[in-house]
Amino acid sequence: MIPKLIKEKIFLKDGKYIKIETGQLAKQADGSVIIRMGNTILLATVVISKEEKEGVNFLPLTIDYREKYSAIGKIPGGYLKREGRPTEEEIMTMRLIDRVLRPIFPKKLYKDIQIMISLLSYEKNILPDVLAGLAASSALYISEIPFKEPVSIVRIIRVNNSFVLNPGIEQLKNSRFELIIGGSNSSILMIEGEMKEISELELLKAIKYAHKHIKYQISAQKRLRKKMKLKNKTISKKKEYNNFFPEKIIQVIKYNITKIYNKFYNKKKRTYKLETLLKKLKNKMHKYSDNEIKYYFNELKKKIILDLMFKTKKRLDGRNWNKIRDIWCKVDLLPGVHGSALFTRGETQALSTITLGSSSDVKKIDSVMEQSVMEQSVMEQAQQKFYLHYNFPPFSTGEIRIIRGISRREIGHGNLAQRALKNILPSNNPYTIRIVADVLESNGSSSMATVCASTLALMDAGIPIIRPVAGIAMGLIINQSTGEKIVLSDILGEEDSWGDMDFKIAGTKLGITACQMDVKVEGLNNEILAKILLKAKIGRLFILSKMLKTIPKPRIFLKPHAPKIYAFTIPKSFIGAVIGHGGKKITDIQHETNTSIFIEEKNNLGRIEIIGKKNEEIKKAVRVIKSLIFIPKIGNIYKARVKSIKEFGVFIEISKGVESLLHISEINFNKLDRLEDFLKIGDIILVKYLGVDNKNGKMRFSNKSLNNT
């Protein structure tokens, strides 16, 4: 017997709709749903462990999102012929979903939760990453897992002054911004976006519009649960620290933390003092586990420090709410690289290096979804001419950690910095640009320090960027007793951890180029967001002014050891003439001029890229190539040398290395029995250019039309 299918629909503004279905697939999971939009179909499942995980003081939530190659009728490349480790694009989707779900779980939930989302079918113009967020929330909401309320995620752009939700690829290409926004019924919880210097007001309008449609998707999830006749969820309240620690111990902790706070120590010393206090506490409370003691100590520590901040109007390092930490920068640090810069803000420091390459150095992305950014088609082999790699080594926070490849955090932070910078590169940039950003010190927003360091490095390398970009991380602290809200500029690591929001905003003096926001509490409204964005703009402009004192504008010339690139186009029909038989001609040119030459067919033209160390050598290569190219004008008469004679006509050389067939029908009005009686190899004749043959794309010449005249 086929199980009953329970379903719900979400109707969209453009007439399309999303279906949520449950009841037939993966029924042994604690919750499972199918999401359908057009021919894009995803399956989401959720399972929770029976027992709590030992030795953790955080929610052990795992999000796994995978795109199956079968979804587009494609067999994976490589030797194994099966899906391997997740791509960067899949990891970015996992992070998006994690960031919107994590705030709505109970704080003291230590059971393993695994959410798995699979792309089963894909329709090119319906992007699945935001649908994966809806799928994950729906699967959770119809389960009995402790979970405050449903959430959802939407993508929003603006085309022709109108907002478009969950757009297709073609619409993405024409938008000034791309925002992915997640939220609950009452609040925005997550924002991720890339923009082309948009205003703060435009960003606020987009957020407000997106939230309205997030609520529609949440209502559909509630209707689905109601159709399943499930009871409302109940979440037990966690024990408070004052029910765990005796009053005497609470007073001792308050005294010591207040003493540490009033000294305004640096991060390393403050951390040491607090860890020493925790160690003493563990020695006194033997009957409780270290995990329990640490959890309640951290809860109490957070309450004490936040109360002190509201009372004294001072932060952990002694700053007021708006002050930005001391900044110093350097460029041209590393003589062997093509561009380098160091950016230091307080106890956060990033070193960025630039490497300039040719089109052969582009980053190729081979996955089901490829890349869904504004300028890139999804189902084609995506190629990135600009990419940024972010490294966060353990020594940057004074820790020891085994390095096991690139973390999801490093991929996410690198992607944010890359998106902040990509739209300020010149459109005619011939280089493939790789930035490597190494965080040398970290105490708050190393990703925004990376944006600043990388901007300076690009300028040091001589890349004529449109405008410099700076980044700042904003925070929010809410007094749960009074409701008072404090907006913090340039947050510390602890302020990010204990605070209620982390909002990273990067941009130029004209507007925002990228942002990322995570919220831990509900109730974030447009009024607070407007205040945060205004303060962020003031801080961003201040940081930019500091950066531009180090290097006010991009260098006019590249570094002496950086490769020089000259690119130009030729008619497609001349590609063969430049390459030569078996590639001999282009090989000889490279050897003769000490350059590297790349040729590709693009937009029905031949694009030639010449790379060399010296401008003189590049110019010589250009001269040689252009001497091989003959671009005749229709109706003009040219001298041609007879190269060979065939039964159907003669091959003539119009210019050095440029040959064409002069067909027998275009040689003479009279019938010719033997062409050898009329022409000989080496003869010079006059020919008239008739244009390109529409059938084969080859040049057509005539001799008989001249004889007639």
C-alpha cells in the first residue's frame, strides 16, 4: 500500500510555486520532506541522537548538502566516477543553512543532529541553494526535535527597479546586488550578499521585502504540520547558573571577573586570567562534570561582563562603543611577489599577497551547480579569473591545532572577502588574479581585515581598481532586563561570541560591495539595522582614510618581475594562420620573442593573449602576429602570388602566411581545360576581394571580374 502523501504549496509573485511534500520517502528519519520548484527537486532528512554527546558545550549540529550529478544527467569526472568530497559551493550552502538554523535551537541541547539535503533533480533556471534552507527547516519542523519555530531562506535581487525573489540565472546577470536572507517569523537571522556599491537604504529595502516573503514560506510549514495533526512543540527551559552555583561562589566569580574587566587587559592576558579562575572553580566543585561547570561559568561570565559594559559604557579593551582600534598598514613587504600588504587593526592582522597569471591560470569549477553568482552561467564550466584564498592558522589565536585541510570557516571567510573585491576590478583586466590572505593575528573580524589588506595589495601590485574597499564588523548587545540596545563598531572576538549579532560590511566610499550578518536573538528590526548601517559607513570611511595614507592610489606600473600581458582579437578565420601547421608558427614566435602566447575562440573571434617579462618582447610578438593577419576590404584589388595549382582552382598567397583558394570559376570567363596553360606557380596576379563565403566562412577572390573591366 502506498503511504499517503501530505503536501502544501507556496505561491510566488511571478505565478510559480513551491511544493513541500512528506509522508512517502525516508520515513525512518525523524523528519523528511521533498521540496519541488519546477523540475528542481530536493530531499531533506533530519535525525537526532538518542543520547547527549559527551564533552561538548555547544550544539553538535551537522549540515550536509550534496548535489548529485545525476540531477542533470551527468556522470562525474575523474577516475572513481562518483561524487567525492563536497565542493566549495556545496560547503557555502551548508554554512548558509547552519547559520539560519543554529539560533533557533535551545541553548543547552547537546544531542547530535544531522540534516542531510540532496539535490535530486535540477532545472537550470531554478537555483536550489535557498530551497535547501526551506527543506531543512521543514524537515525539522515536522519532527519532534526541540526547535523554537520554522525559518526559511530566500534570494533577492533588483532588476529594472523591481525586486525579484529566487531569480533565474539570466536575471542574476542584470542585477546590481544578490542577497541571500534567512529569518524567522519575527526576525532576520542571517544575511549574505554581494553588491555593486549599493546604498544602505537600498539594502534595508531589500531586507524588508525579503522578510515579508520569508513569512509566507514559514506559514506554509505551519500549515503542513497542522495537516499532519501533530501537537505543538514544547521546549523545556534550561537550568540557570544561579540554580547551579551556590550564592557564595557566584559572588567570588563576580568579584574576580570585575577585577579582570577593570584592568582592560589584552586578549592573551585576559584569556589566561579567566582560564585560571575556571580551573580553580573546577577544583572546588568535584561532584560536577567539567563540561557542566564550564557551561554555567561561561553563562555567568557573559552576564557579569555585559552588565559591566552597560554600567561603565566601556568595552573589554577600554574603548567606547564607536571607537575603532589602532590601525597601521604596510605595502611592498615581500620582494618576490607581484604585490603585498599588511593590515593591522588592534590585535587582528592580515597579510595578503597578489599573484598575476594568464588565462591558463583561471580557476575551473566542475560541479553540478558550478557557480551561481551574477556574471556566471550555472550549468557551464565556470571559470574564475579572480579568486581569494583565506588561511586561518592556529598560531593566529595562540593555539595548537592539527591542520586537516581547509576548514568550512576558511572557505566562508575567503568567499566573503572575494565577493567584496571582485566588482571593483577593472572590466578590461587581462590578468588572472590570485590573492592569498594569511591571518597572522586574530581578535575580531579577520575577514574584514583580509578585505583591507587585499585592497592594499592590489594597489601595490599596480592593478587599477575602480575604488578601494574597506571592511568593518559591527556588533549588537541587548540588555535582556531593560531592553536597552548597544551598537558596537569594530567588534572583538569575545564581543562576537557573547554579543547578539555579528554584521560584517565591506564597501567603497560610494556604497556596499558585500555583507554577512548572523544574529543570535530575535527582534532585530529595520530601525536597529538602519542605525548599524549608518555607524558602519562612518567606520568604513575612517578605515579607508587610514589605508589611503599608506598608498593613496594604485601604482602606475607593475612590479619589474610581474608578467606583462597584452591581449587583442583577430578574425576567427586567421587563428589557423597564427598557429601554423602542427603549431609550428606559434611555437617559433614564442621562441623568437621569449613570450607565452595563448589563443582561444571567443564570441566568434580569435582572442590572443601574449605574456612576457619585457614590454619590448611583447611588442615584437604583436608585430609578428599582425604581419600574419590580412584583413581585406570588399571591392579592393590586391596582388597575389600563385602558390599551387589544382584541378578546381589555384591557391594564392595574399599576404605573408595568408592563403586562399581562387576557384576556377573566378579565373576567366572562358572555359579553361588546363590551368597550367594559363597560370604558373610564382605568377603575380591581381584579384578582387568579394567577401566571406556564408557557407564555409572562407574569403572569396575573383580574377575574371578584373579581366571583364
